[in-house]
Amino acid sequence: MKSCIGFVGLFACGNCNNHISSRIRRIDPTKTLDCKANPHYNPVISIRGGGGDSRSSTQLNLSAAATMASLLAGSVGGAIGVGIAYPFDTLSTKAQVRSGNSEEKQINFAQNIRTIWMNEGIHGFFEGVFVTMIGQAAIKSIQFAVNEITLLYLETNATIQSNVLKMAIAGTLAGLLSSFVVSPIELVKIRMQAQNKAAKKKDDDRDDSGISSQVYRNDFECARYLIKHEGWRALFFHGLGITIVREIPSFAFYFVAYGLLARSSFAALLGNHAAPLVFGALAGWAMWIPTYPADIVKTLVQVQDSRNKMNPMQVTAKLYRSGGVKVFFDGLEPKLVRAAVKHAVTFWVYEIVMNMLRPRSV
């Protein structure tokens, strides 16, 4: 028996229908789908059972071509999504850094845009975008693959009955494992976004929050400077703990939200192009709203020099003293715009790429 399971299977698992609305309507993203009825169905992940009802000898038969197609589609979708939404990410990071600096006057969304434009021009909105797009390609591949394979394992080996719990576990593991790639990529991104080229000082000058005033010409110079002055360990581990704290619940919410929406009656109503756009945007909000306070703490931890820094608990305490609970949501507006655009585009591009790569016959 061939079967397909998982959230990614919603888009990637086969040829039985080229329209997302029909696939969403027919596929339960957390249950196996019997593909015997359609001889042209070609799932990304299939299971070869050990006979009878026993699952003890179940083996995973991963089609290399289909799996690579899924990973490539996720990579392309992730890279394009983050690139298009990147200016909003820069606005959010700038607002977060201002929140952690008691000497800087807080400004609103429109003033933030004007300040970046006046001081740095259009290039200022895209500082660090190159390394982030490359990183997102790897990150999305990891997240999509870990989520789908975990769901497959839980469906075939675990006794858990709740579909929501299965999706949450798969999302949790995807967030945990991808954190080890997310942390160094976002460390460079944050250092690039936080720099103020209009207020360049000496290389080792820092303000009272420990933020270096070093200005970098590009992402690679930033990474080289970080390794030279703070070491390889800082690149991979500075801020890793708080990254994990953010990523685990983020992707549990993310995959559960998308999985539930994909099973809803709205999928058929929206159609094959609108469904991934709308559901991707809503899943992006579902992951960011509850975890945004952890994100602002993470930004302020990673923007500091790792040799002279406050830990996440100290950053949290300082933020609360400076502005109470409200300060933990500074920069949320551009982050939500960014999340909606990024994840809508990610899933839409994913569907397009899978349709191009998916083989048309078994």
C-alpha cells in the first residue's frame, strides 16, 4: 500500500490533482491517504508495510527525486518569501533595538521608515538580505522535511490519537532542529540591520547597551568581523538558547494553524492560488503574535557583543523596567506585515515550484 501523510503532502504529494482546492478538500494533512484508487498518484513519502496489520517492520521508502523536489520547492519559496518581506523585517529590528537603548527616542512606524530612508536610502531596508535569503533556503528545507517525516513516524509508530498533538510535536521538532541554522543566520542579519551608517564611530565604540557601532559594507564582512573579534563560538552559539525558546512554540503554532486551515471548508472556497496565500499569511500571524516578546529579547541579546553582554533574563528585566509589558511588543506592526507577506509568498511559490517539478506520470 502506498500512502501519503503530512502537512507538506498537502502540496507535494503527487499528481492526482493539479488544483490545490481539490487536493485540500480531499486530503487530511494528519492522516494517511489511500492512493490505490488513483494509479497516477505519486507520493513524496510512501510506506512499505511489513504485512498484515503489524507496523513493527514498517520501512520508509523515500523517493529521492520527489523528496529533492519538495526540499527545493521549500528552499525557493522560503528565499523568495523572506526577500520580498525583508524591508518590514528591518523596520521591526530597528524598532526592537531602539527599545533596548534608553538613550534613543522611541519613534512610530512612519518615522522609522523616514529615518532609514534619510540616513541610509533604499539600501538601508535591505541590509543583510543576501545571507538571510541563503539561510532561509536551508532553514525552510529543514523545517519542511523534519515536519513531514516526524508526522509520518507518529502516524505509523506512535499511539497518539490527537491529530493536533501530532502536528504540534512535528512542528516543535522542526523548530528545535532548525534553530541551529536560524541562530547564526539571524545573528549576522541583526548586526547588519541594527547598524547606523549615519552615526559611524570608531570600530570598538559601544553605547550603554553594549551595541557595537562598527559599520559593515556587506554580510560577509560582518561575519568575518564577528568571527575575528568574538570567535567562531559566538557565531554559532551567541543567542542560540533564546532562539530555541522562540522557535519551538513558533513552529508548533505555525504547522498546527496551517494544518487546521488546510482541512477547513475555506480551502475549497478560496481555490488553488488564494488558499496558500491566505493560509500562509494566517499561519505567519499564528506563529508570531504569541512569541513576539521572545523575539524582541532575542534581538537585543544578539545585537550585543558576546564578550560583554546581558543574558536573556537580564535583558527581559531591563525591558520591563523601561516600559512595562508594552515594550515587549515594540515593532510588532511591521513584523506582522512581514509575516503575512513572507509566509503567503512562501507557500504560494512552494505550490508553483512543486507543480513544475512534480512528475506527470508514475
